[in-house]
Amino acid sequence: MTWKQVFTSSIGKKLVMGFTGIFLILFLIVHVGLNACIWVPDGGETFNKAAHFMGSMIVPRILEIGLFAGFFLHIIQGYLLTVQNRSKRSVGYAVDYGNRGSKWYSRSMGILGTLILLFLIMHIYHFWTPSRLGGMWNIHELGTVMYNGKEYHDLFNEMRIVFAGNLVIVIVYVLGCISLGYHLAHGFKSAFRTLGVHNNRYFDMIKATGYAFAIIVPLAFAMMPVSYYLGWV
């Protein structure tokens, strides 16, 4: 398969979706683990130090570039596959099997992906841009806090500013997490199947792991804005 076919053929697009999907799943594991530090009862010190490490060390910064590239490829190839599949099915089936043929979220990956993209844009605006671009283009700068004589961005307090008392934003974030959950419910197992995992014994285990992942990770993400809004942290 040539490089052109990787990005233009149906099989190539699915392979790109599979590889980038697994990469993004790994990112979600790291991200949810870091964000879970908000529940450490130390006033945000652990969370701020962990966020500082991810934002200042060279390896995470290089991986950040790969992360944006992964998001871009995953989104573009996903839309291209959706358009391609719809064009092939311009004439509908004689019988609509509904959920007996496939789950509704499997048939709605384009819509769910769009909702996640909108959520992602909001998330980047609230946290990534002030952290990386604070002071540029009139983007507000993050506050700072001192630990052992060293200055850190106070992302813990920034999350409080964004979520505490802002019910609409909290609802949008929770809806984004719900969309992510349904997206993962289909995408987790599909990524491994695309990359060649077809053995029923292993695939059943991957499918069960995918469903658990699709519940636990989005639920943990959703509980973060809810916790700030309700004053639990």
C-alpha cells in the first residue's frame, strides 16, 4: 500500500482511524489520570505540579504535537469515511433492522464525533490556550501559585473559575462526555478489529474492556466539572 493509498483508499482510511484511535485512547488514560489529581485533598498542589510536568517537559511537549496531529487525522478520516459510506448507501435497505443490525451509536459516529469536536474546541479554549498562549492575542493569562519557592500555573483554580457557578458550561461538558462514551463504545473495539484482532476469544475480551472504558473514563471526566460546581473540591 502506497502512502497515497493510506490516506485515500477505504482500507487506508480505516487503518489511520484504527492507529489514531488507539493513540487517542492512550491519551485519554493519561489525561483522566492527571485530572483525577483534583481529588487529592491538598488544595490542588498535586494537580498543578502534574499539569506543570506535562506542559514543561520536552517529551510531553513533543507528544502534544503528535496528539494534535492524531486528532486532526482522526477527525478528517472519520468524516471522509462517513461521507464515503453514505454515498455507497444512497439507496437504503429494503428492511430497516434498526438496533438489530447495529447499535444506533455505531450508525451515528459522525454526529457523535462532531459533538466531541465542539466539546474539544471549548476545552482547548478554556484550558490549553491560556496555559500555552496566555497574554497573546488578548487571551487571558492563568493565575500562578508558589510551591516550595517555585511558580506554577494555577490550573486547579482555573477549573474552579470555569465550572463553579456556571451550570450551562457544566451541562455542555457533561453532554460532551456522554458523547465521548458512546463514541468509545463503538470505536474502542473497532480500532482493534481494524488492526487485525479477529479471534473471538480475544475480541470478546477487548469488547468488554471497551465497554468498561467507555463508561469509566467519560464518567470520571464528567465528574470533574460536576465536583467543582457542587463544591466537592
